[in-house]
Amino acid sequence: MAAGGLSRSERKAAERVRRLREEQQRERLRQVRRRPPRAASPRPASVSWQVGDDPEELQRKVRELASAVRNAKYLVVYTGAGISTAASIPDYRGPNGVWTLLQKGRSVSAADLSEAEPTLTHMSITRLHEQKLVQHVVSQNCDGLHLRSGLPRSAMSELHGNMYIEVCTACTPNREYVRVFDVTERTALHRHQTGRTCHKCGGQLRDTIVHFGERGTLGQPLNWEAATEAASKADTILCLGSSLKVLKKYPHLWCMTKPPSRRPKLYIVNLQWTPKDDWAALKLHGKCDDVMQLLMDELGLEIPRYSRWQDPIFSLATPLRAGEEGSHSRKSLCRSREEPGPGDRAAPLSSAPILGGWFGRGCTKRTKRKKVT
């Protein structure tokens, strides 16, 4: 026995324990340095739980946001379904969202999507881009309202596609066809052919929608290259109306390879909890239109009014060829609400359940398919 009453084997065991504790302490210090400590945002038990800031608090936060917008060197806006709810397009995870209702066993219905128009938030973003305060917009939405608001196509990335665009992938480069109707009537998960053919090569046209469980591979309108480049340049990111439960899975959009001190400052506008709340420099609990109205007032900028007569989709659209008029039954956009759209069958506006296409898909994305024997 050595001094202290410990045998050689006992001293070695004690030394191993001491070294293990030191390594654990060093690992804890590394974790602390890797992520700055923040007060954790409580995650609500219900996905439809919402909270709003009181008017004075919201105004104070908007002033802080306005300062960030003015001082940003490269501001990128990420948008989700919440910016289109004012256009009567339901979101996904809100109290009356598509998935919330489907998970409760209730049917999903909405007015004809051709009746939807760009909201105050869409038009505000377009004006901010015109004023060079916003450099790029990354959207999860398929509703085409950013395009119709006048935002240049080079300034946006529609990561999950656009319901008004179908493409020919047989042509190189891919040939795009912008339409004035929803092209996704016959399409669904892993089934993208629209039933129309390319005017040049005769190949089958496909929609541009990226469903859950799919990987977007099209160059346009997804425009992933511009999205990742914008994220790498951004010093400020403003998230509007997105739960961020999908966007958080795209590490290139959050500059996760950079140390925390060099990542963009994050500002979030949402009534619900998001998985990025703890990283946000500021979280504004409010409706997107309300926040953007206050923001534009604070910046002293007028919000342009949407006009169907100036909607760029009409100048971008490719008309159907003879014989293709019956290739869809969706209501077409028209410059005047009284004017019948090309190829329309005078179907009245209804709130019938939406069948097929992109809207409402994905609720059962985790269900296992039965093998066919």
C-alpha cells in the first residue's frame, strides 16, 4: 500500500476519473462558446397556439425592426403561408390551417385560388425591393403572389414551386410556360405531368411543385442558386409568416458553417412559436399585414396598391394552343373580375373542397404505403 492508503490500481482509477471529468468540463465549455446563451422560448403544447404583442409593445418592436432594415447591408426576406392568409389562402399550421384541420378529420375548403390577390405584405416587400432595402426574397409559397406583386423573378426564389408555371424538362435549358390558371389540377406527389405538351419539342409538361418527400431539382422557379448566394451575403434575415419547421432543415439558408458571431441577425414575425425563436434578435408576435403596415409607416414608404391591369403574369403568360382549351377546368385569371378568363366555363366561385394539385398536400406525408403484391 502507498501513502494515503491507496493501492497503485486505485490511484490509476482515480486518475482516470479525474481526466474524464476534465474532458467533460472542456466539452461543456466548447458547447457554451459554440452557441451564445439565450433565454429559451417556451414551446407551446399545441401547434395552433398563438399569442400577440400588445399594441405598444408591437410598435416598439417595429421601431427596432425599422432600424435594422435601414442599417442592413444585405437584407433577405423569407416568407411562408402566413403572408397569404389575408388573401383567403389558409396557412398550414395555424388554428384553421390545412394540416390542423386535416389532422382533426375535417375537410379542407377554400375559395377559388384565382380570386386571391397579392396582400399588403406582398406589395410592401415589392416596394422595399424597389427602394433597395430588400435584396432577395426566399419563399415557401406556391401561390404565385410574389410574382404577381411585381417582384422581379431574379429577386426571388420560390423553393416549393409556383402553381402558375409548368416546364418542359426535355428541352435544354428547360422551357417555361407561365399560365393564367393553376396548372396543378392533375398533379400530386411523385406525379407531376400536367397533360399538356411543349410547343417546341412535344415533350410532356410538368408542374414545378415540390411536395413533402420530394427534392426540388428544377432551376426555375425554385432558383436555389440565388437563394443560397443571398443567404451567404445576408447580414439580416426577416422571416414573415413561416413556421420555419421546413426552412430550418435547409442549413445553407442559415449560414450554419459560419461561427455564430458572423451569422445574419434574425428577425421573425409570427403569431406562433418557431424553432428559430431562440436565435432571433427580435421576435414580433403579430399578423404580417399589421406589422408591415407599421413598418412601412415607420420607414416613411407608401405601399403600392395591387392592380390586376398591371399584374405582370398577363405579359409573362403563354396562351394555350388550339385544342388545349379543355386541358384544365380551373378558373383563369382575368384583368377584370367581370371579364371571363380565357377558356373558362363560367364556373361560379365556390367553397368546394379543393381536389388534386398542390394545395393541402403533405398532411399524410409520414404514413407508410402498403406494398402491392
